[in-house]
Amino acid sequence: MVSPEGRSLRIKAHPGLCAGWGNCHRFAPDVYPLDEHGQIAVHLFEVDAEHADDAWLGAQACPQSAISVIVR
Ligand code: SF4
């Protein structure tokens, strides 16, 4: 996957695939909130360029491949 290099991102998370590892939140707590079960609590959203690198790393760190990233 291509890194964002300062561009904004569209993120699509798949809560049905999430197994609650929490890696996404560890890399980018401001981008990936978790619910009370430790599973990702967001679906489709935009991330500005300022948070794009963290968002990208968090998506890469997901062992379930539950986060898709679209570079804008
Ligand atoms: S890293 Fe993946 S499996 Fe873990 S909480 Fe985040 S979305 Fe879920």
C-alpha cells in the first residue's frame, strides 16, 4: 500500500472483522476510537493530512486487515 505522504485519507473500517487487538488505537488514538469491548468504533470517515501518517500506520498494524485506506 502507498503511504499518504502528506495527503488526506478516506478510511473504511470493518467492525465485523475486528478482533479487538487494539493496534490501530495504539498507533493513532485520535483517529481510531475503540468501543467498550476494545473493538473499532468507526466506519467510514475522512482523515486530514495532519493525521494521515498515524492513520496509515494504524491501518497497517491491524492483524485482521479490518481497516481499508484510500489515499485522496
Ligand atoms: S487493530 Fe484491527 S483488530 Fe485491532 S482493534 Fe483495530 S481494527 Fe480491530
